[in-house]
Amino acid sequence: MADLKAPLVRPKRKKTWVDYFVKFRWIIVIFVVLPISATLYFLIYLGDMYSESKSYEQRRKEHDENVLKVIKRLKQRNASKDGLVCTARKPWIAVGMRNVDYKRARHFEVDLGEFRNILEINKEKMIARVEPLVNMGQISRATVPMNLSLAVVAELDDLTVGGLINGYGIEGSSHLYGLFADTVEAYEIVLAGGELVRATRDNEYSDLFYAIPWSQGTLGLLVAAEIRLIPVKEYMRLTYIPVKGDLQALAQGYMDSFAPKDGDQSKIPDFVEGMVYNPTEGVMMVGTYASKAEAKKKGNKINNVGWWFKPWFYQHAQTALKKGQFVEYIPTREYYHRHTRCLYWEGKLILPFGDQFWFRFLFGWLMPPKVSLLKATQGEAIRNYYHDMHVIQDMLVPLYKVEPGFEYEKRQGDTEDAQMYTDVGVYYAPGPVLRGEEFDGSEAVRKMEKWLIENHGFQPQYAVSELDEKSFWRMFDGDLYEHCRKKYRAVGTFMSVYYKSKKGRKTEKEVREAEQAHLETAYAEAD
């Protein structure tokens, strides 16, 4: 960790046209991306309102009709002539940095674009049945006024149910409920042969139920999910706790914020989040649901962080480092999506002056730019630049590993039958890049992945990965996945999860050779 105290001196990197394009990309963002984004958000909102105007019965009828279309389409595929099956969604629409070059190879498209409706909110069973393209903004808008919510809600509005199930899905309430997929009670899947099945943890498709999470849509096509609901209140009582010291002190402050050493369950908050601003300063935030009556008591401060002119949330939280610990009440739905407007730290890189009051007041209502449009306005050279010179990574690591060498409280946060893991998210440009120095992004990712494997951690595949196949199956246990791939005839129909996540272009020949290898061997032999 010595380089955190004194940055390594690296040679200066020779700038190319890409550097200047990225530096002045804000011009395109302001005059092209933001206006189109605002228009799209408005149209999507109208579409959501139209969907909500329909009865649940009508939505379910349309859902059944759309499922039949998917089944019919799959049965039209000629396995010997057509490419592997994937959705018709354009590559740049996906949120995240994961490489989607697999769609450059010849493929057989199945359109799931109509699957964006909430099919039922059952207050008695506390279950929401939704289609895979329902996003977090849409479902929180429907549930929170009922004093209900998904147990795990992703902060960014655009993240979809299908993406969170097939990908990562760890959020501020995961210390209580697990990953997003852990709150799912049933999946409705169209298999390779066109069969529609409902997989639960205890029916005949229980193996498929447990294999679906993180599978990236390579076992079948998800057409609906039944997700657990929890009761919530109108406000989030949020306490900002500044922590200063070395990395060990920051790590201890984070663990203490939600995993009390004395094991007192009443001290465990509903939400927890920690932000580290530099190697010696961080702010830990703990949230508990609060009623409207409590929030509006005399002396309590209410902060509507969702207003367009408000300071970006991570910058607002940083003020605790100067003024000390404080408490405020945030409307629940606004708290859920607190990072949407600024896209975490990314907004500052996209619009260097976007956090200034004048910009927030005049144009903040246009924020955020849609990630899909940002990706659509970049060519291959720009995409490769971001892969090498930018960091958008999450790491799932054992809680006691949040700081290397920090071993004396190994079991804090663990339960009798489970080990506590935590997410470490890193989003921004690396220091050497900001200083104009040489930086090998690929090598940095490889070192991170090596550390994760050695320390029993996991890397979500929405991000850029340098893992080769052998290392991939050292990080992940492929037994159940490969069992389901063969049992449900996904091999030869859907691309394998490793190859789908593999960095770089995939030609049709490479895709077919990779699938043939999976027909001949269960998975890459691991050490």
C-alpha cells in the first residue's frame, strides 16, 4: 500500500487525439447527449404511465402473448445455419463496461423489447412479479407510495431486473438480504428448445434456479421474475459518520457501521454505505426507515436530495469530514436513487463543471446522460481508451479483507452459517491517467483479478475483465452451471458465460470453436 502514500513516478504518456476527444467530450454531451437523454427519459416515463394505466390482467395477457412470440422465434432457428441465440438489444444499450463484442459475430436474435411491465404487486404474498426490462426507477415509483419496496434496490434508475439477476446486484441493504438474486422467489425461463419453465428453490427446476444468477443469460431467456417485497416507511433517517486515519481505521469504521462487535441485532441499520475520498478520509452512512411523522418533528432536517439543483450526493456526504457527524431525513425513493443524477463519481469526468451550482440550477434537470447514449457516441478507439484508461470495477470480497493485512477481526459481521462479504467499488480515472503518466490498465486489472482469486473474491462480469478461461473457472465454481448447460441444452444454443464476458472481438469461427470445446469438455480445467 506504499504507493497510496507516495504515488509512483511514471514516465509521461504521449497524448493522442483520443485524449483530446475525451477532454472535450462535454461539448457533445451538453449539445447532443443531454437533450436526447431528457427526451428519451420523458418518452420512457410516458410509456411507464401507459403501462400502469392497464390492469394487471391486461398486462399478464400481453405478457403471455409475448412469451409465445419468443417461443415461436426460438423454434424457427436452424441450429446448423444460424448463429448462437442472443437478445436483439443493441450492444451499446447495456449499462456497464462489460464487453459486448460477442454480438459482432453472426447471431440469431430474439426480441425481448416488450418485456418491460410490472405484472403484479401482491401485498398479501409480498411478491412483485415483473418482466426483465423493468428498471429500478419504474418499480420504486410503483411500490414506494404503497410503503413497499424490493428488498434490494439498485441506486441507478436505468438498471433492470434482468441485468441485476444475470449480473451483480449488490446494494446498501445487501448486508441484510444478500445479492439482488437472493431476493428472487421464482424465475420464468424460456429454454433453448422453446419450453417455458418456472424455476423455484424447491421444485423440479431448483438446479436452474440456483444457476441463473450471474449466468449472463446463457442458460435460457428470462421472461419474468417473482421478487420479494418488504414493508418500508416514507423517509430514510441517514447518519453521516466521518472517519479519519489510515486504511485500517477506515476499514474498521466501515465494519463498525453495520456489524456491531457485540452482536446486538438492534444496532444493525437498514442501509449502509461507505465512501473513501482519499487514503486517510472516508464517510460512513447508516440509514434506518422512518415515518413521515418522525421526519417532520421539530428540529429534524429533511433533505430532498432528488431535486435537480441539489449538490451531488457524494459531495454532500463529504461535508461530514468538515462539520462532523450529522443526521438528516431523506424521502425514501430519493434516497434509493441518490447516485442517479451524478452517476457516482462519473458525472465529474463526463462534465467537469456539472457539479457547479450554476450548471445544476440551469441544466441539472437534464441529468443524467443516458449511459447507452454515451456508449453510442463513442467508436472503437474511444471504447478501447476507456477500457485501458478508466476504472469501473466492483469486487466482492470477504469483509475482513477490506484492507490487506487487516486480519485481527476476521469474524466481525459473520453469522453462524455464513461469511459476510462486502462490495468494494472503484469508479473513476486512475491517478496516473489524471497526471498524464503512462498506465497499463490491462495489467492493473490482471493484478486485481489475481488478488481476488487468491483471496476468494469475485469480480462481476459487467466490468472489463482480463481473465483467461482457466482463471475464470478458478474464480467461479462451474459445476452447477455446466450441469445446467447440458441438462437444459444451452450448449450450442447460447454462448458460454466465460466467452460472452471475454474481452475482445468474437468472430463467428471463434464462437463456434468455443462452443465445440464445451461440447467436448465440461469446463476449463482449474488448478
